[in-house]
Amino acid sequence: MLPLKWSIVLQVTAVPEEQPAWRQRAVERSTRAAKLRAEQRVQRFLDAAQELIQEKETTDFTVQEVVDRSKQSLRSFYQHFDGKHELLLALFEDALNTSAAGIRVATADSEDPLGRLRTAVEILYQQSLPHAGVQRPLFSDFALQLLVKHPAQVATAHQPLLTVFTELIEQAEDAGALPAGKPRRQASLVMQTVMFVAQANGVPADNHAHAFTPDEVWDFILGGLWGANRD
């Protein structure tokens, strides 16, 4: 065991010297600049991929096509993405983030908690509807493959939407507009119901196709939220 005086000396010499403020500022500035450049490179890859999807009306493109379109290098691509799957996943997540942000903005000004939830349901329903002549391969092709092969990634991508719907249901329950329940599970059921009904809308049943209206969807959702808590 070291004598006390040597122990004190070792402890003192082991304390790292604090960097001057100018050095810390220089490092932080350099880090911010590098991060900004990386974000710009990533965005160019995403924009290039989105353009290819719109032109081809399919997700059937190559990484090299994305690289060429973005006017960047293949090496740079693989510095930011593991491959095409991760690139498509980034586009998918970005689209859902944008959807969640739009719903949050659209419901922010209303003082009626149940009205906010209804608005969110109607917006998600309209966003999920198939439109004649409009191809959405990121959702019709890639999302379906993702659901089958990587369900955990689908769940992660939908987190922003799930958070918004959970908050809206919590607010409605806190205001007494809905009975108390399990907001997060209810939000998941609401989202899945709305998106499935929208995507299947107009599919013939018994040789008759009757598109569901937003009002019908909302009435069904509202009845489900009340009925699930009748006890």
C-alpha cells in the first residue's frame, strides 16, 4: 500500500487538465460543421431515391442509380447506409414522421380534446387512402415486405404517430370526454383500424363496393373507445 503522501500525489497528477475555453469552442464548431455536412449528404441520397421512386413508380432501383443521381460517391453512401434496405427504411420513417408532425400541427389549435382526436383520425384516414392513378410503392410494396420480414422496424417507424395518438387519447380521457383506459394500446388499435379500413376501402364485398366515409370511420372508432371501457 502506498504511503499517504504518494497516494495524494498520484490522485493530483491523475486529474485531467481542463481545456481552455477557446479550444472547446473550436472543437464544438468543428463537430457542428461535420454533422451538418453529413446531414446534407444523407439528404441528397434521400432526395435522389425519392425522385427515382416517383419516376419509376416502384422501389426497384439500384444503389448505383441513387449514387449517380445524388452526384456523390459509393463510398459516401456506405458511410451512411448499410444498403438499399436501410435507405428505403429511412424514407419510410421520414414519411411517417412528416405525417405525425402534420397531425400534431392540425390538432394544436382546437380546445376540444375529442375534436382533436377526430381530426387526427380523419387525417390519418385520408393519408392512408389509395388514390386512383397515384402509385405509392414505398407503402404498397416496401411497407408490406417490411411488415412480413421486419415487423420490429415497422413498429419503430410508427412510433411518432403512436405517440401523437396516445397523447390525444390521454387528453380526451383527462378531460372526461372518454372513459379512462389504456391510451397507448387504444392508440395502437385506432391507428391499425383506420389504416386497414382506408387501404381496403372500395374493395368489393358481395359484388358491391361501398366506400366508407370519414364519418363512418370516426363513429366506429368512437364506439370502440367507449365500448372497450364499459366495465
